[in-house]
Amino acid sequence: MAISAQATPAAVNRSELEERVKAMYHEVAETPDHDFHFEMGRGLAERLGYDPAALDRIPAAAIGSFAGVGHFFDLVALRPGESVLDLGSGSGMDSLIAALAVGAGGRVEGLDMTAAQREKATRLAGDAGFSNVEFHAGYIESPPFSDGSIDAVISNGVINLSADKPRVFAEAARVLKPGGRLALADIVTEKPLPESVSCNATLWAACIGGALQQDAYRAAIESAGLVIEAWREHPEYRFLTESAQGASSTYGVKSISLLAIKR
């Protein structure tokens, strides 16, 4: 994801912010057993609602680096033969679950800016025999795919990291076919964050500092020409460190998932 001058608080060093995000998610890929602000792994995935049978069919190392914040596969209801774009695909867990759902006649494109994540996802998918998924280098604000070429866009815990969320949603709408679905899980807030939080690069990389107030988040989706059909909270998601928990409690930082349709 690119750090946009237009949408980043003035006090944030944008280069530092992008490097901090890249460094954190490089570590997520390479050393998932380290301590982070957020929980990771299979226990989290199952608690959020992932089907254990589906998890059994994908590489355990992809699940070990899973750092998502919610579950949306019941909302998106992928069908055999569909095309899927995973924005911020990380080590590939959601992309591989999507690949199982769309089958050999379908296609999944993962997009991520962190080389270590892409390399790990590509290796794991190849070793497991997945031939219908590919991982691409790029930013979620500028996905390198044609207009109206995708049936479903998915994303998990990533859009909050973008400094230009309206552009992310506009680009998701651009690549979707008419009637296509955007299904995601993300972090939002009940109250707007003050600059002491939103300008903290560490909290931004931890999925808190960049979180948008929920009404503004919904408005950004709808302004892109997408209609929100489902919205739910995930109270089972939690941050782990004292600083992250403090921000969550004060500003109502929470996990949500949603489904939106391109009309």
C-alpha cells in the first residue's frame, strides 16, 4: 500500500510510516512467533469464524502468519469459476481459501507490497499444488488489473493501513464487474482518533493509528459507488498490548466485516 500525501495527517513522516508497515509485516511473514500488538495464527482464525475443515486444506505456515481481524467468506459466498482479488494478501491464507472456493476454473490474484509476504505465499501455494492463485507486487491503491475484470474483491485487516482509503475503495469498484462484491474485514473506530494516535507510526502499523471513524468508512465505500448490504462487528477480536488496548478502549477501536455490491 502506498502512503498518500493527500490523506496522511500532516505530522506523519510518510516514508517512515511506509517503512514501519513494511518492516512489521516482513516480521509477520518471517517470524510469526514474535510478540506483536495483534494476535495471529490458527486459534485466531477459528475464533473469528473460519471453517476448520478449510484450514486443514491449506499450508499451516500460511495460517501461522495470518494476521486478519475478521471473517467474511460467508458474506462473499464465492462460486466455482469466479475471479477474486485479495488486497493485502499477506502470506496467503485468505487467497488460498478463496482458491479452494472458486476451484480449478476460477482465479485468485493476491496483491501485497511486502516482498517477504509475497515470496512466502508464492512458495506455499506452489508447494501445496495451487495452480489457480498468483501473488503480485503492488499497492492496494493502484491494483494492476483491468476495469470490470473481477467478480469479488476481498481484504482482511489491511485497508486501515492505507493513507488513502477513498482511493482503495474507488479502485476496488473500478476492477469489479457490475454486480461484483467487495467483502472485507477491517479496523474502524467509534470516535475520530486524535493526532497523538493517528500520527504514531507504530500504532498505525499495528492497525490502530490509521483506523477511520466508522461513519466516514461507510461513506467512503458508498462514495465509490458500492452499496453496503451487510455490516457486523467481531467482538472476539482483540489487541494484545497495553498501548493498543488503551487506544481501543478510549476511541472504540473495533473489528468489523462487511459486504458491498457494485451496482
